[in-house]
Amino acid sequence: MREAHDGAARHLREWTAGKDIASTDVERVLAGLEALERGDHPGLPPDSPDPTCPLPGLTSRPWWTPESFPWAAALLAEAEAIREEYFAVSSQLTRSEALRSPKESGRLRASGRWTTVQLYHLGQRQALASSFPIAAASLQRVAEQPCGMVFFSTLEPGSKIEPHTGYTNAHLRVHLVIKPNEGARFRVADEWRAWKDHELLVFDDTFEHEAVNEGDDERVVLLFDIWHPDLSEIERLAFQESMDFFRKARARHHLLHALANG
């Protein structure tokens, strides 16, 4: 929705001026917002992925080593508690609380049944986060949350998430495996991997990726975003401010649309 993108770079310049932050400290974020507004990505290497909001100069590779992140061991130590909480709470959720992903939504297409339980959306805490206090506290403590998206993702037997690419390279995406399945697998760029019990997978979702469950049971992961490690603290704050701008712009657009259609 282009209406939400228009003015984002101008808003960030005004925000940095109000915070007495030098524009040079957020020039990568500004470059990404300007590319988003234009709809093109000049300056990216020919073999690079194609994010909608690309920040230049960030290390780019499909898969990242979980052990390179200082919080990984602590999160894995809490994996069993998160898993127990998920199964205890999810069995009591209503159908409306387990959100079914749309068959077709922008870049994302899915077949079969893929459901999500959202804890954070664009860095904003959702109502269901309070139902999962162990998971929410673990991520805030060891994985620098909130940042981007956080949700439990269930891919049921015979389901597939078609190849797609993510929104921005400012985030990396993590899967904490809650319930693996031998028939479920996952591709990022040209490499397929299986989800293994209590494993962390860290990847750049601006590379093309897809998922399939050909097994006879569901596959469940806790999916969450982390900041790209190359970003400074100021760049992180600037990017989150931009996401808040988009969220409010979308809300205004939907409100005006609802009022116009009475």
C-alpha cells in the first residue's frame, strides 16, 4: 500500500532533527526508505536479494550461524518451557485466535492449512502476548524483542508456503523449533534444511524461501525477527520509528476507507 510509504523518509528526517541525531548516523535507513518510496533499488549488487525496503551496506548471506549470537544458548535453555507453555495455551485458543494465513497476500501464497498465533506485529505487542508470558519474557530478555514479527507458526500436513521474499534486510528471521516433523522441510536460497527438535535456525528472509510439510503431523516453530547485527543502536531506533510511521499510516488509510464506504 503505497499511501503508507509516502513521506516516510521526510518523517524520519524530521524525527532525527527533533532528536538532535545527525542524518549521517541514519543514512542507510534513509536510503532504504527512499528506495521503498521510489520502488527501485539502485546500488544493490546484481546477485543480491530483492527486499522492498533495502538498507545498503549490510552483510548479506542466506543462513546465519545461531551460535554467533550471544543470546542463542540462553534461549535454547528455555526452549522446553516455551514448548510446554505453547501446547498448554494453544489447546485452549479459539479458532479466531489462531489466525489462518490468507491463501494470497502480496508476496506470500500458501496452500493447505497454515495458522499463526501473533505475539508482536511490526514491533507492537499483540493481545495474545499476555497468554504466553514465558515466551514473551524469554524473547525480551535474550533476543532483543520487540523487533518486527513474533508468532507461533503451525504448518499442517499436506501444506506448503510458496517461494517468497521478505520485506527488509534490517531484520534477520529466527525459527525456534517447537514441534518438528520428519516430512517437513525448509529452503532458503538454494539450500533445503529440516527442522530439528529444539533447534534454532537463523536466516535472511529477503532471500527467496519456502516451506513444505509432507509428513503426517503438524510442524510448529516460534518465529521471530532480530535486528541485523550490522545496525547501530541509532539505526535500530530510526528503523523502528519508520515502522511505527507505516503502522499509523495504514491505520489512517483503513479508517478513511471504512468511513468512505460507510
